[in-house]
Amino acid sequence: MNISVIGCGYVGLVSGACLASLGHHVMGVDVDQARVESLARGESPIYEPGLSELILAQHAQGRLCFTTDIGRAFRESETIFIAVGTPPAPSGGADLRMLFSVVDDLVRMVDGPKTLVIKSTVPPGTGEQVAARTAAARYPIEVVNNPEFLREGTAVQDFLHPDRMIFGANSPRGLEALREIFQPLIDRGYAIFSMSRQSAELTKFAANAMLAMRVSFINELSLLASAIGADIESVRVGIGTDRRIGPSFLKAGVGYGGSCFPKDVAALEYQMRQVGIEPCLVAGVEKVNQRQKLIFAQRVLAALQGVQHPQVALWGLAFKPDTDDMRESPSIPIARTLAAGGVALRVYDPQAMDNARKILGDAVQWSRDVEDCTRGVDAIALVTDWPIFITQNWARMAAIMRGKHVFDGRNCLASGKVAAAGLYYHAVGRPELAPGAGRPGSMGVIPSG
Ligand code: NAD
Ligand code: UGA
């Protein structure tokens, strides 16, 4: 099938390359000329494991190409995926201007019957608005919703091995079109659930809000754990092994970030208010998240009280490991709160330095590597759980630091090793360890999902 994917960001690129790998002929379209030029050279503009290789391979097979010419893409494909951004509007709702602009282009240029697949995350009811616009077109345009559940860092894997696929269609023809596109994955045994467009749209919001709620739930409990001397890691194992609860998205830390959880929770909250429902639970999810980031920074500041010209090494900037994405990263408010508290910050991230520079500018000192970042500092504040931080040599770190404090904002470090190196270990919702102390009764580790 000839498919065009409008928007070559995280979702559009991964979807386009993966659809090509399923045998379709895919044309990726973006308004960003530089992005399209780099893609045409086979270079991925984003860091996503396995993506560059897939783009190169599909390009070489002649199944994947890129253009800025949206008219050509419309003409040469019977199915059009929209994967443009749906960022937060000042109201808290989703800003759908980029999406509607593509829809209006299609209505103007359409030259035959088409299927329009909304891949972007959109508030429930958006499909109805899109269908109302496309009703005026010269040829029929079947509007369907196919929400995407990929995670950055494992995006290619998630797309090609989905837990399930959601097909949102309000007509048998729309459903059939989606089946045809994803037949290779259906043949491999991956489950599909077909439902109305509105239900599909709400399913996507519900999934992100539920995952964000779990993270905020454990983060709120981590505050109580700290207050009473319990260990949130033990609690996580204790509840996560209950099959009704499961282990995923229960890792306490500095709060969630990324381009989706914060914006989708806000958009859900906004839409509930719009229809007259008080979002009691949903409103608390982001509130807890904001507080979690600030509490972490304030704990670092408190430990450094009285230190002359305090310096902190911020380990990690991206909102999670295996991505260079800085959107809504907890590192941003944490860095700003520390800087406002008079701390000189040295920062390091294996992938996100370029993107972070555009946000933090000269408010921080940019380091070459972990050692450069850590030399002479009074404290380490780990914000992103990159493997390179987890496997550090703690005796070496203790030797090059000026102070002795390690703040593990992701509960990912071997606490005993940190303390054995003569450092204070501070985590999230866990008892602190003094230099030389061991941790009694440590539990097994379960995956955090
Ligand atoms: P992104 O900002 O990385 O990419 C969007 C791309 O669309 C940009 O390259 C932009 O230049 C391009 N674009 C904007 N207007 C255009 C137009 N008129 N024509 C052609 N290209 C245009 O966004 P993203 O992270 O890929 O997210 C896209 C959508 O997918 C959002 O709705 C998001 O909520 C949803 N989503 C994202 C993820 C994720 O992990 N990032 C996962 C699931 C769903
Ligand atoms: C998330 C969802 O997991 C995807 O299914 C969805 O498609 C995507 O949003 C989207 O709609 O954009 P992503 O934002 O890439 O994916 O990253 P996650 O792995 O979900 O992590 C989100 C944030 O939660 C990160 O900051 C992470 O550090 C944090 N997190 C996650 C925790 O603090 N604790 C956990 O236990 C899990």
C-alpha cells in the first residue's frame, strides 16, 4: 500500500520506518526542510535506538522516502497518517492547529478517495471535527483513529511488537482500511481491538493518564515513606508482585516528564472541566508531579546549607534514558530551582546536551563526561537513570568530589556501594545511608516497566 506520514517527529518517523518494514511504500512529509534533508541523507534527526538502521535499510529497499511536498504525498498515497504534534494550548487543552492545517490541505488538494489515519494523540471528539471538515472534500475521506503507544527509547520495538492495536473507526470501511494496513502484524498474532473513534481517542488519554497516575501515586507515598522511615522500594516490590497491581510504572523518583504524560493529563483534565465534570483524581496527578520535582531540589539545597559557593553535578538531563528528548524533563525545574538557590551547576547527559543547551543556556556549566561533571562538586544529583551513571566507580567519584552527598533521584544506584565509598546516600522515599553504612534487609529487584 502507498502510505504517506505527515510529520517526521518521534512518532511519524518510527511509524513510517516500521510501516515500510511491514512492506508498505511510505513517503514521510515534514515542513522542516533541514529535517527532510538530513533524512534524505539517511540520518535520523532524533536519537532513538535502532531507528537510524531501520531508516537506512528501508530507504535502501526503495520503500521509504522523504519530502516537504505535501501535495505530492497526497497524490501518491491512498492512506495518509497524521503524526504532527498536538502540544498544550495555554488553556491546558490540546492545540490542534497543526493537525487541522494538514486536514485542510488535504481537503483542498484531494484527488481521489483516501483514508486519513489520525496517529497524533487527540482529545476525544477530534475525529468528529476532522470528519466534519473532510465532508466538504471533492472525494470521500474516511477518518479513522489509531492511537500510538510507543515509548521513546524502545519505540521501534514497541511499534513492531505492540501489546495491542486500537482501531477507532465509525464505519466498516474505515475498520477494513486499518486491518489492511496492519495485516502483517495481525498475521504475527498481535491483538487488535476495534471500537468507535471516540472510544479509541479516549483509550489513548486513559492509558497515559493511568500510567502517570501510578507514578504520582508511588511518588506521593514516597513522601510518607520518608516521613515514617519506611523504604518505598520495599513497598514497590510488595505491591508490584500482586498480580492485580503488577510491577510497571511504580518506580518512585523525581517525577515524570516527556512530551506526553504532562500534556495528556492536562488535556484530559481540561476536557473534563469543559463538559462539567470535576476531575478530582486526574487533577491531583500533575499536582503531585510538580511537587515531587521541587521537593527533590529543595532536599539538595537543604543538605548544602552553610557550604560556601556550593557546586552540584547534575547527572542526566533527558526526561528518561535512551532518548535525547528534553520536553518537560524534570531536570529543567530542578536545575532552575538549584540555580535560584545559589548553587553552581555542572551538568552531563550522554545524549541530550544539545537539546538541553537550547533550554538551560549559560545558566549551567556543560561537562565533557561524568568525571568532568563531578570533579570538585559538593553533591551529585542524579535525575536520569542512564546506565553509565548506575555503573560508576564510587571510590573514584568520592575521590574527585569536594563534598560527600549523593542524591539518587531515580532510586537506581547501588546504595551500599555509594555509602561504602564514604558518601551519604539520599534517595527518594528510602532511609538515608551515612558513609560506611550498609542497608539491612534489602529486597530483590523487580522491573519498573
Ligand atoms: P514531534 O514534535 O517530534 O514531531 C512532529 C513533527 O511534525 C515535526 O517534525 C514538525 O515539523 C512536523 N509538522 C508540523 N506541522 C506539519 C505540517 N503541517 N506538515 C508536515 N509536518 C508537520 O512530535 P511527536 O513526539 O512525534 O508527537 C506527535 C504526536 O504523537 C503527538 O500528538 C503526540 O502526543 C503523539 N505521541 C507521541 C509519542 C512520543 O513518544 N513522542 C508517543 C505516542 C503518541
Ligand atoms: C509514554 C507511554 O509510556 C507510551 O505508551 C506513550 O505512547 C507515550 O508516553 C506517549 O503518548 O507519548 P514516554 O513518554 O516515551 O511514553 O516514556 P515512559 O517510559 O512512559 O516514561 C514517562 C516518564 O515517566 C519518564 O519521565 C519516566 O522517567 C517516568 N517514570 C516511568 C517514572 O518516574 N516511574 C516509572 O515507574 C515509570
